[in-house]
Amino acid sequence: MIQKTVNKTAQGVDIHFTGSVDKAKIFTMVENCSHGKCDCMKEDTKRKIKEMHVEDLGDGEIKIVLTGDIEKQEINEAIQRSKVL
């Protein structure tokens, strides 16, 4: 089972995934999202994101770092709609 934790940061929002994380799915999700090939995020949210990258923290933990004027709730909603997860 995958645990997801979304945290507001000074630069934007971080999403931590732990548990049985399929790294390839996370990388695919970020790749699709950064190229506008996903429907999970609202257009106004996409425009707010300046940068998006994935960090492999080891031991089955992945972090997605989103930089921009975005809110935790916007990202939680996008995760709920994601077809990849």
C-alpha cells in the first residue's frame, strides 16, 4: 500500500510517497504532468507550478517537489484524480 503525504513548503508543495511505491509510475506521472499530458490537475493549478521534479530518497521513499504559488489542497485534489496512482 502506498502512503501519500502532502506538505506545504516555503517554495511550494512536496509530496512524499512511502510503502510499495512503483517508482516508474511516479516518474511517468510527473513526466506526463510536466508536459501537460494529464487531466488530474486544473489548468490554473498547472500554470502556478514553476518547477516539478522527483527525488528518490531510498528505502522505498519518493518525493515530488513542486515549486510555485500552489496550495496543499490543490495538490491533494490532483492526487485524488490521478489515473496513474
